[in-house]
Amino acid sequence: MNLKPLKEETAKRIEEAIHKNVEEKLNLEEVKIEIERCIKEGQKKLVDDVTAQLKKEKETNLMEARQKEKEEAARRKKLEEEEERANQILLAKNKA
């Protein structure tokens, strides 16, 4: 007696029963509600993560902009001081 066809038929029936069982459970209202809850939680977490990342990037950009402003102000001040010294040297030469 060949058991292979019997094993294949049994495996097929078990697989079909599992699929049917899964389909029935997925169709239960409480499972649907749980899936929807998980999706909403995931979406909220995603929004929160993106919001936090944007806030972090905004803060970083603001810090960089402030640093550039300080550097530019220092550069302008240095140029003004150099210009003032150059003017003083020219005035001294013109007086001499």
C-alpha cells in the first residue's frame, strides 16, 4: 500500500483547514478592531516620530543660523576695525 498519496491528501486537508480557520478568525469583529487599533497606533507613532525629527532639524538649523550670524557680525566688526585703522593711518600720513 502506497502511503504517499494519503500523506499528500492529509497535508492538503490540514492546510485547507488552517486557511479556513485563519480566515474565520480574521473576519471576527474583535480582530478587525484590534487590527485597526494597531494601524492607528502605528500611524500616530509615525506622525510623532516625524514631528520630533522635524523639531530637531529646526532647532539644529536655528543654531547653525545663529552661529553664522555671530560669525558674520564678528567678521564685519573686524573689517570695520581694519577700515578704521586704515583711515587713521591715512589721516596720520596726510597730516605729516
